[in-house]
Amino acid sequence: MKSLALALTAMAVLATTAFAAPARQIIGGEQDHSLAEVGDCEHFYKTTFTSFPSQVSDREQTDLPLAGVEQLRVNATPEGGISIRGWNKPNARLIVCRTAAALTRPQALRVLGAIRVSHLNGEITATGYPNDDTQAWWVNMILYVPRRAAVDVHALNGGVAIRNMAGRITAHATSGGISVAQSSGRYKLSTESGGITLDRISGEIEAISREGTIALKIPHAGLPTIEAKTADGGHILCTFKDCESGLGVWAPDRKTLRINGSLAHIRLSTIGAPILIGPATY
């Protein structure tokens, strides 16, 4: 998925968080969603940078039974990211990648030891000491679930990466990006400024981003029914020839594009950011 990484960079979907207040000492982070294919802590797609001189990490793996759980709900820490990966097993597997940073190594170890990730009745949440001007922590989560599972994900700066799923997915991020690849199902995705990338997906998709780019990458063989809308400073760019033929219907101001009819399976919407539609790369 190296090509996806390049696409994310070119389309400004690779997100870098803004400088935080000095009290938090978190400088920022970057996301390379192509690394979401790897599935381990050492190569997690989200990297966070701090000004603290000492940083420690550890890893924990837990298998979660899903009997009686209709929907998994995952809440990320402010700087942590979430990777959702579908597999053909009835249970879920949670890999927790914990990191703590502080002024000294003993303090960082204390902060790391206080991080707790709970999973009760399908809800996964991380807690720990308050972040301040002497310490900080975050958790990246890798969650393997049955491909047709229902999942509700909430992230802030860390963003969300979803692979190989075919269920009902709701995901929201603030400044973190959302990336979905090689998946089907029903999706409701939203971000404020992090951007959304959709690569080789099918099903019912609604993607909304206020200030982040939406990039839709689809195979050459046949365009799905698509409705793309933007406003204010946004624009729509479609590199398929069909977008300018009878299959593509543009509004006079070119702020709305409908492809293959008005009943769209894929609906894309931004306010102040571009919508990019082009061929998938392999």
C-alpha cells in the first residue's frame, strides 16, 4: 500500500495535528494510513511527537468474546489512533499499544503503569493520569473483529484506519484522518479537518468532512452511483472521462456531481475542502 501513502500525502489526507498548548507538551503527530496493513505496534500508522526527554512503551493483547454484543464501541484517547481489521473468526482481538512520556524515565514508567484499557459490554475505553506539563500518554488500538461486525469508533487527533470489513461502521474523528480500504458494507464517516480516504470500497457510504479533503479511489471497471457535493472554498475533481460524459451530471456551479443516476450508493460532502475522485492504484 505504498502507493496509498503517496496518495494520502498528495491529497493532504496525511494529517498533522496543530501545535498543542504548552501545558500538554505534545508537539504533534503524523499519520501514514498505508501502514494500517501491517497490524502491529511497531509499525502503527500514527506517530506522536512530544518535547519530553523520556518515553516508554509496551504492548498488550486480549481476545474478547462477542456473545451478546450487538455493536462494538471504541473510544480513542486524544492523541491515539484506532485500526479496525476484519477477519474470519467469531471473537475479537484487541492489541493495545501504550506509550507514556515524561521528564524522567521513572516518571514515564509510573504514567505507563497507570494506563488502563477497559472492555465491558462491547465498549472499549482507555484511562490514565491527566496529561500536563510534566507528563503525557496515549494509546493506539489495533482491533481485529469479524468482518460483518457492527463497529462505532470515535477518535480525536489520532484518526481511524479500517481494512477488510463488510459490516455496519460508524466512525468520527476531529483532526485525525479516516481511511477505509478494501472493504464493503454500510459506512457513516465524518471528520472536522482530518480528511477521509476511500480506497476500493463498495456498499452504502456516507462521508462528510468540513475542512478535510475526501479522496475516493475506485477501480476502472465501472463507476458506482456517486453524489459529491461541496460548498464555500471546496471543489470537485474527477479524473474519469465518464464524469464529463452522459454518466456525469454537474450542477451549473460545479459544486455538485452525480454519476450514474440520482440514487447514490456513495455520498460525499465537504464545506471548505476538495473532493477527489480517481482510479485506484494497486
